[in-house]
Amino acid sequence: MTAPADTLVYDTAEIAAWQADPAYDYNRELVTPEFNLIEWLNLWLGKLLQKIFGSKFAEEYTETILVVLFIAVLLLIIWFVYKKRPELFVRSKKMLPYGVEEDTIYGVDFQKEIDAAVSRHDYRGAVRLLYLQTLKQLSDAGQIEWQPYKTPTEYIYEIKADATKRPFRELTNRFLRVRYGNFEATGALFREMKALQEGIMKGGAV
């Protein structure tokens, strides 16, 4: 009598069912987890605090300190952007047109144009002309290098003398609020800027 062959029966349906079962997916443990920056910072800060203050302090305050640091970095970024582009932080509304077509400091009788703007109560135009006149005065004095592509903030950083920089920064901020923030230009505002301009020309003695 012949013995039956010693063979294994391969049940493809059953094997497919096992392969589809997550419980048998052993390869998932070999997959490298995705990098989580927040968890890494939390772990790093926790270890640092533990070395300095002990494990109890680290366990209680690691997350709080991490949140405070995140807020501080965010505020620092906002402050930096504000210093570079203050016009981004003023009210954004439809801008009113100026009476002068082009921003230039050459070939313009500023005092005549300013007086004419004030006489017709066009303080928005007067503010703009006063600011351009100030740029020309600073350029003539060698304190800035005027270029049509430069932003008002760039001129603030060019000025070296603190006594001049402070009133010029205030003058520039008022100009930007009117020019980009649609703030109302009034006679009182123009007179404030005129006083600041006089202070700039005197080296900051407003």
C-alpha cells in the first residue's frame, strides 16, 4: 500500500485574508515615525529644565514655558515686520488720490506747492509735499541718499543721528497713516508734521 504524499495545501483565500488583517501587519513597527517638531521641542526643553531645575519643575512647567517661548518668537517676528513695513499695520481702505502725479524731490517748488495746498485746505496733499520736502532737505544735507524706489522706513535706518532720527520717525509714521491707512489729514496734523520737520532740520530739537 502506497503512503499518501506529504504535501501542504496552500489556501490562497485564507492567506489573502491574513494579509489584509492589520493585526498581522508586522512591517508597520519597522516604519520610521514622522518627525514632530513640537514633540521634539517639548522633549528637548523638558530635558534641559530637568538638568537645571529638577524633574518635578520640568514636569510641571515644560509645556507652559514652551507656549511662552512660542508667543515671544511670534511677537518678535511681528515687531520685526512692523519695523520694516509699518504701512502693513495701518487701516487698509481705499486710498484717496493725491493731486501730484509722481513722487519726486527734484524740480518742485515745495514751499509754493505746500502753501497752495494749505490755502485750498488740501491737507492730504500738503502732508505728502511736506514729507517729500523733508526728504529733499535730508538728501541735500547728506543724511540720506534719496532714490525713488526706496521705502520711507529705509530712510529712517539711513539717518545716523538719534536727535534727527526720532522726529523723522514720528514724521514718517504720520505720513504713512495718511498715505496708506486712509487717516484723515487735518490742519492740526499738518502743523504737527511741520513742527517735526523744523525739529529735524535743527538736529532733533523739536
